[in-house]
Amino acid sequence: KAGVTQTPRYLIKTRGQQVTLSCSPISGHRSVSWYQQTPGQGLQFLFEYFSETQRNKGNFPGRFSGRQFSNSRSEMNVSTLELGDSALYLCASSLAPGLVRSSTDTQYFGPGTRLTVL
Amino acid sequence: AQKITQTQPGMFVQEKEAVTLDCTYDTSDQSYGLFWYKQPSSGEMIFLIYQGSYDEQNATEGRYSLNFQKARKSANLVISASQLGDSAMYFCAMREGRGSARQLTFGSGTQLTVLP
């Protein structure tokens, strides 16, 4: 079974631009979460989608948005990029939300998209 | 207060020896899950092992085992017979059971270096 895929793997943008990152979950997984990883702040939760609905959102400004399609693929968008948005953006998929059980609760991560804002 | 605390920024271990990476957590939930992930320099987060708060036995997955001490709120990862390929950043994470939120809260990580 193929793992989580993320495209593109690397991006270089300039301040003020916008960017869209894509994530395809493991086949059969319906929940997708996004995380930002920076040296200073570590790993921080951005948002989680299930059945095309945002179920949870982290403490990020409105410039960060996302969506999920009917095939569970997800995109996140960052508008008006700032230098501080330079980070590794990780997508994770899991079977579905539910009780804390290992079979449905484990999130599997993709390789990430490394975004550099100049 | 930090929800996940990893007090060892860096650890060294000799090849073929065992190593323990520390993790303590803070939650008032009765139902929660604890995870360990490995992140090589390539960046991908690799799932290693899971422990549920109601699991009575410590989780094991091959060379990885989780030393779960619920009363002390600790979930230490033990890697037996270390290999050079184990050199990576290791993160402890928790998912609390309240509601349907599935976000993982991560610790700051431990950089493990396996010496030949």
C-alpha cells in the first residue's frame, strides 16, 4: 500500500506570494492533518479534515487555510507569505476519527514539503 | 505547562547497545494515546510505536518497546540492539481522548546518534 504523498517536495517563494501544498493520504484513510515544523517552534498542529470538513484548527492566522476533497486528498494554502512561514509542512493521514484505538488513531506522515520564503 | 516533555536534546549510544529515550506527559484525560516517531534527516516522520492509556501491557514493536508508567506519566522508548540507521530525531507525541480532535501534541525531540 502506498504511503502518504506530498507535492511538491520543495518550494521557494517570495514574501507576499501565496502557495498551495497537496497531500494524498494512504488509500482508505479519510482523515488528514497538517503540521508545521520549524527549528524554533517545533511541530505545531495546523488543521485536520475528515469527510471534507475541517474538524479542528490550530492556533494559526487566517492566512493558513485548507480543504479536503471527496477522494480524501487535501490541500493547504498560505496567502501573503511571510519569512516566518519558512518551514517543513507535514501531512498525516489516519483511518478516521474515533476513540483512542491504535488501529484508527495512528497518524502516518508523508515526506513533507519544505517551503522557503525569501 | 508543557504537555509532552523530552528532557534529552541529544543522546549517544554505541552500536548494538540498548538506549532509553525519556518522555513525560501531562493530561487530565483518562483516555489518551502515546506515540513515538522517528525523523531522519530526510524529514519524513516514521511511526514507531503506540501505547493506549488503557493498555495494561507495555507496547512492543520489533526492537522498540515502550516503558509505560501511567502513575508517573512517563512513556519512555527503549531501542534494543542499536543500529547505525537508528541515528535520527525521535519525537514523543500524545493524542488526548476528549472530543473528536485528533491533533498530536509533540515533544521537542531527542537527537539520537549511534556510534560505530
